[in-house]
Amino acid sequence: MRWNRNVPAENKVFIVHQFLMKIGSTTGCHQMPERSFFWKGYQFPVCARCTGLAVGYLIGVLLFFRISISIKICICLCFLMFFDWYIQFIGVFASTNTRRFFSGLACGIGYMQLICKVFSIFIK
């Protein structure tokens, strides 16, 4: 993408934000503003839970090379996100963006640890 030097910086930021929002929509995220984080007035391209998942994926891969989490704990970490969604869905508690982020983070770490374990079995 080439920048026109005569376009004000705030317009360039807006163009980049729109591009990132389009990418975020292709991930399958609902992108609901009330369930998303904002930075300097711009909505994150994915919701709080998907943001947690993405960060968790990265941490899960990096952790795999240092420590290996047991399969049972990985499954429990993944279950936390489902449990957070379910108690919100049935109306027991209203979830917050912070809780959505951390349940997504836990699931992302557990899921990537499981995926890395599977790949390491096939590589050996």
C-alpha cells in the first residue's frame, strides 16, 4: 500500500484501522464494540475473547519450548473459555471484557500446547 504524502496522518491511521477491521472480520470474530477493547478511540480488530486467544496462542507456543503443560491441564484451560461463555449465555453472570480476555488467554495457551504436542509426536 503506497501512502500519499499529502494525506493527513489521522486519515492514514483510519485507513490502516479499516484494513485491520476487515482482516478481523475474516477470522470469524463478531467484532461487537461492547465486547471489544479500544485504543485511542479505535476498536481492536477482534473482540476481547479473540484478542486473548491470539495472545494465548503466541504464549502457548513460546511456553512449549520451555515447559510442557499436561494434557489434562490444557483441556481444563480450554474449558475455562467455554465455561465463561456458557455462564454468560444462560444469564448467570454478565461477562466482562477483562474476563473474556483472560478466559481466551487461558484457552489459547492450552490449545496451542495441545497442538504443539501433536506436531511434536508427528515430527519424532
